[in-house]
Amino acid sequence: MSSELAPHDVTVEEYKGNKILKIYKIDDEGNELEKYGTIVSFGLTKAKYILEHIDDIKKFVETYSKE
């Protein structure tokens, strides 16, 4: 699946004293593309919900990627 996606990277940053996971697009040298900014970012609570529903998310991608 990742071959379908634009080059990207992941980092852990801090926002208002809380850790967040950030996924962002990068250029050929691995630098963040300012034009696009962050693809998605979320903290621990949302990460836990995502993990609890990872199978639902996978099914969603499989079902609707074919359209």
C-alpha cells in the first residue's frame, strides 16, 4: 500500500505539553514539504482508538480503494 503514497516520514513532537505523532510529506532529500504540511497528527488517546479499530480501518481502505 505504501507504494501508492507520496514520500512521507513520521516524527513525535510535542503540542501543549503532550506528545503527538505526526506524518508529513517529504521531498527527495527527506525535508518536510511546507506546501503540504502535515498529512495527519494525533495524540495518545486518538492513537489508542486507532489501534483498537485497526481492522475496521484496514477493511475501510480495502473496500473503498477499489472505487
